[in-house]
Amino acid sequence: MKHRLKYLLTHYPLTLVCIALVWYLSLFIVMPETPMDDVPFIDKWTHLVMYGGTCTVMWIEYMRHHDRLHFWKLFLFAWLGPILMSGLLELMQRYCTTNRSGEWLDFAANSTGVTLAVVIGLLIWKIKSRMKQTS
């Protein structure tokens, strides 16, 4: 267990910070009103960027420490895991907080952000692989 925790802390520190920030923002902060509130679907765009950014950071940290793609690990930890976490947070907002509400559209925006991060990660991996082949 200690070895696994050390591995995560040394290989994925920014990812862990992003995940902690997502949990904090999802459960403990009531977002103040801003002039951006007038932008249509600003809340959904925020969810998409929050999850897409977190998972893109995860992919970048993964690529820094691995020479090949481990498809099933990436499927579980860089796609399915964040989507399940998103669903859990939406349920917790709905049933465990008094100042937040879980929404299906938030879950859809979160899932879209995660999926876009996978696409971005795969594109970066492909570019990185081509650059290695030419050098």
C-alpha cells in the first residue's frame, strides 16, 4: 500500500491535486454569482472543462512515465474511473448537501469532458510516437 501511494504521489501529483480540487468544488463551495452567469450553459461548460482538464493532466502525466499505452489501465483509470467519480459526486450533491443539486446534464458534461480528454491524450500520444520514430 505504501509503495502504491508513493507511486501515485510521485507520478501523478498534478492529477491528484486536480481530483482533490474537483471534490472540493463539487461538495464544499457554493459558486458565487458572476457576470458569466448570463452565458448560456456556462455551468455545463465549466463541468466539461473541469473534467476534461483534469483528465488531460492525467494523460500528460501518464505519458511522462510510460513508453507504451496500457489500454485496460487507461480505460479503467483515465475514462471509466473519472466518469464513475463524476456520477458519485452528482449523487452526493443531490443527497448529501443542502446547497448543491446533482443534475443529469452535469453528469453528461463531465462525461463529455473525460471523453474529450481521451481523444486529446490519444492524439498527443500519436504525435509523440511519430516524433520518436523520426528522431
